[in-house]
Amino acid sequence: MTLGIVVASHVDHIAEGVHRLLKESAPDVSITYAGGTDDGEVGSSYALIEAAIEQNDSDTLYCFYDLGSAKMTLEMVSEMTDKDVTIIDAAFIEGAYTACALIQGGYKQAEIDDQLEPLKVK
């Protein structure tokens, strides 16, 4: 089992920026992202989120999102993939950053889950 990160945002530049930030602290972690709609507008895209999940080299994924429809799209895609997808209801950047740093540090999934728990917003 390998752990990876997927970032889904309504804006492509936000998703790309979060990806860039995460790669600075976790260069060895598989991190993929999806941002915006298929035509580059603000929103979420099933196809882009599906590609981010499928193109991630890891088989167990922590997924972070910025707004509700990105979460709903992640939920739909998670039902159609063979990968183990966990959608985290946490502060978007802080949660993703924490998970990446812990994966980079070699922490186990249960330990990462424990560290993410206080960051959850629901």
C-alpha cells in the first residue's frame, strides 16, 4: 500500500498552487490535482477529478477539496475507482499539507488519520 494525495479545487490556479506548496515539503509523495471545469472556468469537473485520482501513482489516497461540489464530485469518482479513496473534511491547505508531511516522514495510515482528526471541520 502506498499513500498519496489528491487536491480538488474550483480554480485551476488554486489547485496548482497547493500542489506546488505540497511538493516543496513532500517531494517523494505522489500528489495530483484537479482545478476548475473542463473549459477552464470556476467549478468542478468529474473528468479532471477522475484523471487526478487515476493518474496518482498511489493506491490509497487522501483527497482534499475546497468547496462542497468538489467534495460531491470526489464522492462520485471514488465510487468508480479501484483505489482506496478517503475524502477528508479538513481545512483545505492545512489538512493536505499535514498529510503530505506525514506521508513524506514515513508515518503509517493510522497515525496520519489521528493527526488529521483535530483538523476536521465537521
